[in-house]
Amino acid sequence: MFVVTGAPASGKSTVVPELVRLSPGNLVVMDMDELLDDHGRLLGINITSPTAAPIWPAYNALWLRITELIRRSGIPVLLLSPLLPTELPEGRWLHLDCPDAVRQKRLANRGCSDAEIEEAIRLIASAVLSHQPTGSRETQALGQ
């Protein structure tokens, strides 16, 4: 399994076509956000909120099971994820980042408000200053 991590708008989706091109044979691409609705909810729970942290391990385990079902068929999986290698220890990891100006432009192109963009930049900067990994759930890191 291949896992690509990065804060919102870091370029995860952008690198997918190149990674698919480089992959011999078939490759299933999955994004951990795909199960969430437009407001970050899964089964009515806002999984992206820090208050949902107690259920993140169950959500991570769900994705591990989903990817395992596919990998059993012998087809490799490319997962776009906000996880740390310790949270999903299988696979090869790639962590992406970008300058704030690029992130601001990408988030604006997605329709995010100025307030949402400022909050995203603030959270990412705060995580960097505290040496925490960054991501949509503030839990992304470079993996090997």
C-alpha cells in the first residue's frame, strides 16, 4: 500500500495521476475523505472536528479494513490520508507540503471562505511551530 499525506491543499490529489502513471499494472486510488459528506460528517458525526478524536482510531481501522479487502485481490492501493505511520503502519509513505500562498490559492479555488483559509493556515502554522505533523485532522507526517 502507498500512502500520501499532507495538510489540506498540499497537493495530494495533484500527484495522483503521476503516481498512477508510474505504477505498473492496476492501482486503486482512495481518499479517506471520500466517505465524508461535504461538511466532514460520517454517519452524522463530524469526523474532522477535534471533538471526534476519540473515534478516529475506529475510522482509521475502517480504512485499513477497506484497503485490505482490495489488497487481498493482489491490486495495490494508493491511499490519500491524514494519518501518521503509527496509526496506519502498513505501506510506503509520501508527505507533501506547500507554501502558504499556494495553499491559500488552492483553498480559495475550492470555494473556501477567507475565514476558513485563515483558520487552515493558522492551524498548520501552529502545528509546525509545535513540531506536530499537519493535516486535515492535524495528524499527518512523513513516513517511510
